[in-house]
Amino acid sequence: MTLNYKSKLKEISTFVFDIDGVFTDNIVYLTADGEQMRTANVRDGYAVQLAVKKGLRIVILSGGKNEIVRKRFESLGVKDIFLGSSEKLPILQAYLKQNEIDISTVCYMGDDIPDLPVLQYVGLKTCPADAASEIKEICDYISDRNGGKGCVRDILEQALKIKNLWLDAEGHIW
């Protein structure tokens, strides 16, 4: 883990997140009718909607295809949601080109092997505490929180604080 991740974090304006293992705890509940259910961390959701309100770009890039996930993120103000993305890197590259986003201003948080190509490409590589060892080896920052347990809030809160967007001078939320 590099010690200068906070200096990189200052320059980040786009945060890209995987879903399973990042926003979730990697557990899928299966119902009798074949539906898959996941839990969501409310504090992660709070940080996402605040980041969106403060002008940070939030992108969801997941191999999963659950449309309930799309509805959750849309309700938080996220507009850029890519589900069913088995090959994440080409999708991200096309998105960045289309939106003229410099890769050095992009942070990605992923937790498992399918996230390796994207992590190797972005400016700031981050992961939850319980990420696969291959992921942890290349990350600039490893959250002290597990997937589904606040790792998203962790990185977004740090970014908002560094950019003076977390609390106002009196200590109130903006």
C-alpha cells in the first residue's frame, strides 16, 4: 500500500465501484423462487448520495445483472450504472473516453480477480479489507472495513474531507 494515496485522493473526481464484495458482504440470499437478495449498508448509501450532491462522479461497474441494484443507485442519484459487465475494462475505457475523463482522476474499488484489469488501469486503486490477496497486493489503499461494512463510506468520506466538502466551518453537514 502506497503512503501517498491521500495526495492521489485529492485529485480524484470519479469514483468507480464494483457491487458484490464492495457494497455487499459477498453473501447472496437465495429465495424459493430463485431470486437473489443482498443487503445494503445505509452509511455507504449516505456517502454516495452526498458525493453526488457535492459534484463527484460516481460510477457503478458490476458483473451482476440485478435490476434492483440499479434502482438502489438511481435513488441515490447515481446516473452511470453498468450492470452485466463481465469485461469491465473496455466498458470503463469507453466511458472515460466518451466523458473526456483523465484516468489519473479515477479511483476504483474492487475486491476480486475480475477487478484486476480495471485496478491496474486507474489512477487510484482501492479495496475492502477482505478483498482477495491478489487485489490487496496492487492497491494504493486498503480500507480497514470489509465489503458491505462501510468500505465505500470510508473512501468517499476521506475524499470529501480532503476536498473540504464533508462538514462546514461550524461542523455541520453541508
